Amino acid sequence: MKTDILMVGVGGQGTVLASDILCDVALSAGYDVKKSEIHGMAQRGGSVISHVRIGKKVFSPVIPVGSADILVSFEKMEFLRYFEYINNETILLLNEGKIYPPGAAGGEEKYPDSLIEEKITIFKKYYLLNAFDIADKVFNRKVTSTVMLGKLASVLEIKPDIWKDVISEKVPPKTKGKNIEAFDAGYNT
Amino acid sequence: MEKRVLSGNAAIARGAYESGIGLVSSYPGTPSSEITDNIKMYDEIYSEWATNEKVALEVAIGSSIAGTRSMTCMKHVGLNVASDPLMTLSYTGVNAGIVVVVADDPNMFSSQNEQDSRHYARFAKIPMLEPSDSNEAKHFVKLAVEISEKYSTPVLLRSVTRLSHSMSVVDIGSRENVSRKNLDVNIPKWVMVPANARKRHFFVEDRLKNIQTDYDNDILNLASEELNSKKIGIVTSGIAYQYVKEALPDASLLKLNMVYPLPLGKIKEFSKKVEKLFVVEELDPFIENEVIAYGLNLQRLDRSLMGELSVERVSKLFKNIDFGVLRFPSEYDDIDKDLPQRPPNMCAGCSHRGIFYAINRLKLFASGDIGCYTLGLLPPLSAIHSTVCMGASISMAHGIDKGSNGEYARKSVAVIGDSTFLHTGINGLINSFYNSGTSTVIILDNRITGMTGHQPNPATGLSINGTPAPQINIETLCKGMGIKNVKVVDPFNVEECLDTLKAETAKEELSVVITNRPCIFADRSVISSPYFVIRENCTGCKACVKVGCPAILWDSEKRLAFIDETMCTGCGLCPEVCKFDAINKLGE
Ligand SMILES: Cc1ncc(C[n+]2csc(CCOP(=O)(O)OP(=O)(O)O)c2C)c(N)n1
């Protein structure tokens, strides 16, 4: 098995913690795992990307062009930036919740709704969910990334119990229960 | 054995712990900062944020003399600052081991240049190790300590962004119990006056030869050969090894864990086992040049010296060579040209924004520096006009002053953050004062090192561990130097900023203007209820949009401004620029 998972979103959405959790899940399930991401400036709101590679033995920490098996987009338009990584087998998990880029909000550029509709059809399979709404229902926006992890777990072959153990360990103790609920909610949509 | 998934940086910290290092003094810098951020979690290690990299390395040298294994961590340009002690530390050698971690940034994700630190190893004639994943990163700290003590040399450990900020599986070990050595009282070794230094130079040259010979003879187990196809043989190291393994699974490899000095004899042996010999490395042709200079028949790769390598770049380099390389379909690559971007910006509520608004309004030339405030270069503020290296703003403003006979000093300012001021800016200020400069220096005292992840500094009042620490008062410091014009302003008070800057730049004397608001991330207590736009009053003049706050949005259909209340921190800057009383605080 080799699974290359690209997780993309907007700074402050919790993609880094989510990809950390995924790494520990893979390790617990007995795989080799590597992840790579670029974080430098402390500012929030920029596009963020984490490469997670799971397999028997992983070399490069970066997913080669055209090799992503799963693209998890924590925000509705972010997946559009990373098409060079997909191929005709790639699966898309898409949060339909939007975070307006400053351009679209500032009026100079429009949010690319029609482009999104057109481009999701390129994927072999795509799963849409509004992780913001689900997170709000369970608790608040802070558990959005756990909702997305739940959805991701539903397409991977690693037992939910392993995920829940790792999540319980990694999230702040006070929010453990809510995060498990969020995970289940994502898993079951 | 326990296994954990750790970043390269966390693994280096773990390596320091396991190898009995007792002191770490560092100055933050992406991508190296998290090493020391992680070190502070080990109670057994004394750690501190130093004021700059030179100071940090000198602290490590002192600690080595005192008998404690020591480490310092910095980004690539930090080593420029620390290069003065490094060059002579090579001569003195060490008492307890010294490891100098340097993190390069190929592709300049977060840096002002793309220098290749391997040259420092040759320049200082000291060994440099280069790990290729987190497990090696941890292990190589231990090797570095051993080599340091065995040969009496500082050892460089080189990382790159892709290693520091990648995670992979690490075997967790326990801490080596080392007892502290005695204070090293040895005048000929440690006092580098010419008579002693001349003798030590012989030592340096011999040491380098010994290390190289031991490397060649496998006494230092630092190179590994993987023989596969005879067609091509590749010498590689560090993160490039991972790309080669994936792109060219059939090639024969010689992986070098130490990149200086090189095991030239070993490389020669390896070259005899393959038809064609190549070096795959990132940035400068460092190994390539050494191997060619040694006279081996090496095929130079026609590669760009810029940016990072990758699996696809490596496979492209070899696609003209008849060899089974991987292909990467990228049918869908040209989609994002017109997508709205999410450029970096100063945060909503950032204490730097107001003063940049004032600089922009007064059309001053801003001699800039490095920090979050460098983002003041972006439109609509566009108020940073030069950035070279840390501390340069003040000295360059002095040069602008003296180089124009004072003319441009009336139309310019230096802009520098508190951490950068205390790093090397302060030397420039002393110089301006001593040489009767007339420039105006703005110190943005947000009391934290924002850019690199909010590390405390001497202006914070907290130690690396978050415990109370003595706090430098920058105003008192400047006044103590004897500078007459020292003004403190509230950066959210636009009128005050404008008036102060006008008055101070007009003076034919040195002035310092200090802003007094904390970083919104470092001190969340300053966040107050958000503002909102009263739609009836908004004329759509866009004055508020021009302060460049990410919380201020523009509704292009209704042609009105509105505020994202979840982002607004209530800093109060935008109501000041609104002439129509259209911005009000929620609940007032
Ligand atoms: C020699 C050197 N060391 C470290 C860095 C990394 N670095 C960039 S900006 C910065 C400090 C920023 O802090 P401050 O001046 O307080 O400004 P702020 O980001 O808080 O606005 C550091 C450490 C560098 N660029 N050069």
C-alpha cells in the first residue's frame, strides 16, 4: 500500500494539527510515514499545504507531481491551486465551507464558484461536505479539521479506534469529547 | 523501541537531549527556530534565547570551556553573524563538544537569500554533517558531539527547510549521562594572539587531514554504499538522497553523511564500480566541484542552482540518460493563474499597521529591516523601501543621511522591530549617535519576536520558559545613550504618528520614535470588542480599505465597506481614518 494525501486549506484552520494526527495514526497502524509542510511566517490566512505520505517505506517527504491519491481540501476553493499533484485516480474530499480570500472580499476578484463546479468533475470520486456547518452543530469551528479527518478515515483502511486514540491524545484534554463527536460526524456523512 | 513521528527540528532537539548536551543558546530564525523551542521542554538542558547568533555561539564556547556539551542553532544567514567566533573557534578547538546547527532555506520560503552554508565548513575547515530524515537528524547530533570531542573541533550540522519542517519516524532513546569536564585552563590553546594562533593553524590543517583520512578508512562510519545497476553511480547526501532513492531506484548510490571534508578516496573507489559518476545535490555544486578538482571523471549535471530539488526534478535531470527513470503525469497543471490569491499580510490588529499608514501618508522613504513589519512593503501601505539584513535599517538610514548631506534624512526613516534592534540594530544606533547623524529611527516595540513564532526577547519580560525575566526598556536605553529626541507613540493613534514623524524628521538631529503596542498574538488581552460599519454613513470612499487590514472587506455590489467581526480585534485604527463617522464599536 502507498497512499499520498495532500491536505490543503487556509492558515489557522488546523490543517497542521490534522496532518500531525494522520501521521501518528499511520505509525500506530504499522506504516512508515512522512509529512512535509511549509510554515514560516506567523501570519494567518495564507494558503497552507501539508503532504502526508504513508506506505511500507517512504523516501521523499514531498508528494511528486501527479501522484496524490487523496486531496483533502479544508476550504472550498483551495483545492484548485494544486492540480499539478492530481492524476485520473485522485479522490477529492471537499469542505464546501468558504473563507473569502482578501481579493474576493476586497471586491477585485470574485470567488470562483463556477470554476469549482466545473473542476470537481475531473476527480474520479469526490465527496462534498460542509464541515463548517457540521462543526458548528457539534461544537464550533475549531473542530472543523477533525470533521475532515473523520471523512478521510472513512475512505482509508485504518480502523476508527486507532484514529480516536490518537485524536484523544493530541487535542486539548477539555475538547476531547467534542473532537471525537466531530470525528464521528465527519465519518458518518 | 519506542517510535515517534517527529519533525527534523524536534528530532535535533531530541538528539541534543540524548547526547548529553547541557546548554543550548540560540537566536530564532526560520526554519531553525523550533529546535530551541523544543529544547526548552527538556529540564536537563539549560536553554536561552540569545540576542543574536554571534552571542549565542560565544555562550556555547564558554560553556564548552566550562566542561558542558553545548549547541547553538540558527538559520543560514545567522551563521554569517556567528561567523566571526566560528572561524577562530576552529583554531581553539573545544573542551566539551560544540554542535552548531545551521538551517538553510533552498527556495527562500522565509529568507532574504539562498546561500549554501556548506561553504562555511570549508571556509572554517571544520566538519559538517548532513542528515536526510528526522531519525538521522537525531542520531547525527550524537555523532557531531563525538566527532567534536574526538578531534577537538566545532561540528556543523546542516539542515534545510525540507528536513527541519518535515516529519518522519524516529527511534527514541535515553539520555547519555555525561559528567561535566573541568574548566579548561590552557593559554596556548584558548588565547588566540598571533604567536599562539600560528601554532594552532598547524593543528587546524592536521585535524582536517586526520578527519578526512578517518572518513576514507571507515573509522568514521559516515558513508554508505548501495550497489545496484552498474550504469550510473550517484554521490549524494541529505534530503537529496531521498529524492534520488525515489526517482532512480535502480541507481548505485554513495550516500555521504558528512559533506565536509569529503571521503575522496572512497568516492574514487565507488567511481570504479560504475560506468558513469554523478553528484546529486541542492543549491551550489559543492561536492561536484570538490570531486572534479580531485580529478575524478565526473559527469556534471546541467541543473539550476536555484530552489529545491524534488523527485521530479531529479528524474528530469536523468531523463536524457538511457536509464529507467520514473515519469510524472501532470496533465492538469495550468489551472490556478486567475485564482484569487491569499497573500501574507500583517494580522488584523497588528500594532505595526498604524505607523506604516503614517509613513505612507507622509511619503517617507523607509529604510526597512527584517520582521513581520517587512510586510509593510505590500500595497496598499507600500512603506518599506529597502531590506538587506537584520539591523541594517538604522545604519543604512545613517548612510542615506550622510550620503546626501542630510537632504534625504528629512524625507526618510529607519524602521526596525524590537528583537531586530536588540540583535544588531543597537550598534547602528550608537554609530549614528556618535557620528552626529540626523536620521529618524522608528523602533516597533511589540515586545516579541513575531516573525519567527513569537519567541520572547529582552524587551518581553519573559525568559524562554515563560518565567518572569528582566525587561529592557528601549526608551530608557536610548535615552541612556544620550540621545535627546526619544518619543514614544501609540501606533493606533494616526494623528499622533503623523505629527511625531513630521516633527522628528524635520529636526537636524538624531531622533528615535518608539511604538508602544504589543503584538496581538503575544498579548491577547488587548483584544476588545470589534468595530462595525454603519451602512447609512458609509460613502464608499475606501479610506478604511487603504489601511490594508484583512478584517476590512469591500462589498463590490453595494459599494460599501464592511468589517469581519470574527477577525476584528478592536484596535481602533480604521475609525480614525474614516471621515464620515461610519465605523463604530460594537456595543457602544
Ligand atoms: C541574522 C538573522 N537571524 C535571524 C533571522 C530571522 N528573523 C527574521 S525577522 C526576525 C525577528 C523579528 O522580530 P522583531 O524585530 O521583533 O519584529 P516582529 O516580527 O516582531 O515585527 C528574525 C529572528 C534573520 N532574518 N537574520
